[in-house]
Amino acid sequence: MTAVTDSLVHPDRAQFALSHLDALEAESVHIFREVAGELERPVILFSGGKDSIVMLHLALGAFRPAAVPFSLLHVDTGHNFPEVIAYRDRVVAEHGLRLHVARVQDFIDRGVLRERPDGSRNPLQTVPLLDAIETNRFDAVFGGGRRDEEKARAKERIFSLRDESGGWDPRRQRPELWSLYNGRHAAGEHIRVFPLSNWTELDVWQYIEREHIELPEIYYAHERDVFARDGMWLTAGAWGGPKDHEPVERRQVRYRTVGDMSCTGAVDSAAATVGDVITEIAASRLTERGATRADDRQSEAAMEDRKREGYF
Amino acid sequence: MGTTVQTTSLLRLATAGSVDDGKSTLVGRLLRDSKSVLADQLAAVEHASRKRGQDTPDLALFTDGLRAEREQGITIDVAYRYFATPRRRFILADTPGHVQYTRNMVTGASTAELAVVLVDARNGMVEQTRRHTAVAALLRVPHIVLAVNKMDLADYAEPVFAAVAAEFTGYAASLGVKDVLAIPISALSGDNVVEPSTHMDWYGGPTLLQHLETVPIGSDPSGEPVRFPVQFVIRPQTAEHPDYRGYAGQLAAGVLRTGDPVTVLPSGRTSTVAGIDLLGCETGIAFTPQSITVRLADDLDVSRGDLIAAGAAPVPTKDVEATVSHLNERPLRAGDRVLLKHTTRTVRSLVKEISYRIDINTLQCSGTDELNDNDIGHVVLRTAEPLALDNYSDNRRTGSFLLIDPADGTTLTACMAGQAEWESSC
């Protein structure tokens, strides 16, 4: 097949053709502005991961030259990559943003949550998240979830209603047509909003390249002390790993996702630049979550179950 | 750098059907052959299929994401799938085909620029084919592909294909569909899906994927009147920008240039475009569907819900009629008080009349007092405030609106302003 560009096939349209990144960007910006126009107290979930960084980049653009009319919320598992926390604090300062932090550790200290036998705090994030939403009366919560990530997420709406306990009922979702988003909700309910719903991992990286967006260093190849568990490389550290029989070795790795240190795996990689990463993803035989998230490997419906309880 | 293909465009398409049509096989093949299904997903599906006692991977499990869907072995909801070739990025809305899920088909078709309708070559057009085509036509999906599937079971015979294609093309034309292409395929063996078939030399057209990669996307905005629904007013009120006042929105039609004369609706006041900003950078020209910020030369009272228009503009009206798809188990009846959400404006509204219900299989109209879940019909509404509404046939974005239950915010009905040509006999 010959690689003819659209502009050659349709010369009359060449002038007014949007690239796929432009089209996705325009859709996401429209979503941010709909929320600003219809909801009172929106907040952006900001973990310092690449998806939340791209979300913030789009939100900043959507309201320029005014400030972003939303604050940020970080649900802090306590098992953080120091590079990510440093990045978070730098971005907040640079753009004069307001950051809320909901700490899993506080809930463990108060006896509300208990440490799990596997040491992972990822599933423990739901309670602090819902508590922060209730305490701050947030009515719209932006998440960086993408439909290409996982099969339960593939059925998620862009505006997703959550009940008073933060729960998601996939069978009672509102139909979502055209680009008409229904943000109406009762007191105590809130709307989760996913502006990157239609982006893929590759789109996110291509956009990072195009927009020259800075990311935490751990997304690029670096030397790190790691140990193998469940076929993934986990970072040796204060959170509890490795166990006695798990030998530590130094490898050149990078992270494809950034989450709780206890369940986010690194992949062997020599990709040192955005361009290298894009080449690597394009050739990868594993999905982002399959390669790096222990929590999604538990069952066919692991994500659906967590989402029903109010997870991101 | 230089690793990316930035000129790739984005095509949204919809498929409808049940497992019997081979839809899952077709979607599975598109995803697999474009490398959009990866090893861990395939392993998960193989594992789940074995647990169900199936020997071969059930490709429907790629798209049936919810527990209830997997347990019942049916697609309930719209699933969005993503795949790409070096030429294009695709967003595929995969919807169930049964009549009790008409609303999901309507949802998937609402944003699609192309619909793939599958028929079994051995059966030809059946009720389901007519329904899928009618939904695509109703939602004004600009391009329809008839994929005549299972040609391998029909001896790859041209007369079989030609008969179905002729009947279908006539039906689609009667519904006002402008662009129809019929392709003979075998999803199972791959004929004419990605690679040209070696069994059907008589077919000289493109494969399905070739067509998806080359079909024109969007209309030419340069010929359209400008439609710009205002989403949000940007007023920084900072030392650096003390007087900046910009109207943020996404162009729904046309090309807008600095200096263009515009009308603000429903007020009818006029001004000219003083400047256009694209995410903070000034640009002299913007086109659909870009998200931009527009500055006007005059200090007008413009807020969310207003429409900035240029060229032929709609006359704001409180009397609205529309062909609708009812989406909820609560019936819609004359006398109902609802909220009407049109572009960025939400107004109170009264359902004055349920004109008729349309049988989506036969396109026959019949009188009715109420519309139930999954019904298609026609309604007349009276709004509390005037709306600057286009006919849906002229603009899918400014001609569409939702009815919402004011009590709990439930989305009740999807509406397309005006009447389709074929409804004139109703």
C-alpha cells in the first residue's frame, strides 16, 4: 500500500485538517471548559504520573491567559518515588497551584485502614480519596484514566456519575451522546471526569514529545536496585521489599507507569529520550498495565471491582 | 526525534451487530492485525476462554469489559476500542445489535463518521441490517460501509455479493445516506479486511482497512456558516492582562478569521472578531473542530450558552421539533417538564406533543402517547428561553440536544432537531 497523506487525496481539505493529536487536544480542552462552566468545585487528581501531567498541561492551556480554575489533589500512599514528589512540588510552585494531599498513612495511623499482607497500598487509596472529596465538597474530580488501559475503563463515560459513597454502577451509567456531557448530580454525589478517555499510551507520549513536556526522570532509562516479583522489577526500598529470598540486582530500567512503589514495576529499558520511549512502546508486546501493575493481574474484573468501590 | 507521524488523522467509526454476524471476529482481526491487541491481553482472553470450556479464544472477550457482559456472553454497553495504522488513528465504538439496545447503537453512532454494517452473505439483508442502517442514517453518519461477510461460505461468488450490495444501496439511498460502499469480505479468513482477497478477483475496490484509511474525514469547513457555542468566559484580571476578555469554546462549524463580522445569539448583537487565541497563542484563523478563545471588538454581554455565529444564522426559537431516541425506562409523555441541554445552554422545556413512534425495522410511523426505552419517535417541545438551533441535517453538533429529568439529572432522550426526509410520510 502506498503511503499517501490525506492532504494529497483531498487537496481542498489540506488547509483545514487536524492531526490526531490536535483533535484529541481540542476534545480534552472542550471537556475541561465544560466542567469549569457547569460545576462548582472541580479538582484534578495529580499523582505526578505522565497522564496527570498531560492533563494539567491541557488544563493550563484551556484557560490561558487566566489561571486554571481548579486545585490539585494527590492521594499519597506514602510509598512514593522521591523524584515524583520533587516534580510535583516543582510544578505546583511554578504555576502557583493549590495542592491538597490525602495521605494513606494518616488513615493507617488513625486505625481506619490496615496495612495489607502483601504490603501494597494501592487499594488503600480509595478511602482517603473519598474522604478528601467529601471534606472539600469537590463536585468534579478529573482523573487521567484512559479507555485503552483496561477493559472496564473501556466502558467508562467521560462524565461519570458517582453516588454518595463514591460508587460506580456500570449498569446505570448515563448514555453519553455527541459531545453533550451531563454533569447534573444531587448533593453529596460527584462526577468523575476523564479528559484523556480517547487517548492511547502512544498518543500521550507523542503529545509529550510535541509539547516538550517535562516528566519525572524515572520515566527514562536509569540504573536502579531492583528485585524480581511476579515477573516485574520492583524497587528495593523502605516500603517492605524485598523479602529474604528475593535477590537485589542493579539494572538499567525505566517506568511505564508511576504508582505505589509496592506494586508498580519497572521494565528493562535503554530508552533515554522521549523518542526512544515512543520507539520502545511501538514495538512492545505488552500493555502498560499488564507490564507494570500487579494490582490488575489479580482477576479478570480487578479494575471493575475497585472502580465500583470508588477507585480512580 | 522524528520517530512520530504527526500528520496522522483521527477517524471515529461505529460497528453494530451480534456475535453471529462475525462482528467480533472482524473487530478482533482489525485490532490484532494492527497490533492493537497485545500479548498479555491475548493471554488473558485465552485463559478466560479455557475457563469457559472453549477451545479457541473468544474474541468477544476483548470488547465485553464488564462482569455482567462476560457472564451473560452479550455486549450490553458501548465499548470504545483504539487501533492505529501508520496513516490513521481509529476510535471504534463497538455496540450491541439487538433491538433492546437501540439506545447504545444510537450512542455509538452519534460521534461516528463511518458505520460498518455487517451482513452474512448467505442470508442477505435481514431485519437487523435494516435497523443498523436506519440508526446510522438517523444519526447522519456520513459514510456507511456494507461488509458482506462470510463470502468463504458463499463460494466467493460475485452474484451473491452483487445482489446484497444492490438491495442495500437502494435502501440506504432511500434513507438519505450519501456515501455507501459495499465490500465482500471474510472476517474469519481475512479476505479484503486488511489484505486484498486472492479468491475474489472480480472485486476491484479497496479492502476494508484501505477504505478506513482513505475515507475523507469531516466536511470542508470553509463552505460552512460559523457556529461557536460559548463555553466559558476567560477574564484573568491580572496586572499583566487587566482587560483581557475571551470567549472559550470549540468551533462547531466553519472557519473563523480575525476581522470577521459576527452575531451573538440569542441577543442578536453584532461585533467583529478582534483576535483568536489557540491555547494562549494568537492565531489569525481557526477552523472546526478546534478549541479556541475568541476576543470581540465590542464590549458585549456574552456568557456561557450564547452562540457566536457568522454567515447565515439560525433564528432563535422557543418552538422545537425533533426526531428522538428515548434512552430511559421512564417513558416520555406529552406534558412532561424536562431540562433541555443544547450545546452549552440548558433551559427548561415542556413536552407539548409526542407526534409518532417510528418502527426502526420497517420505518412505519404510528400514533402514540408515550415513548419507551429504545423507542425512536418524533416530539414537539416548547422551551422557556429561545434557542439558536440548527437542523440536525445541517449540523450534528448544533442540531442535537438532550432531554434531562430535572428531578435527578437522568439523561432521558437524545434529540435531533428537525425531521428526516423519509419521515415526511409520517
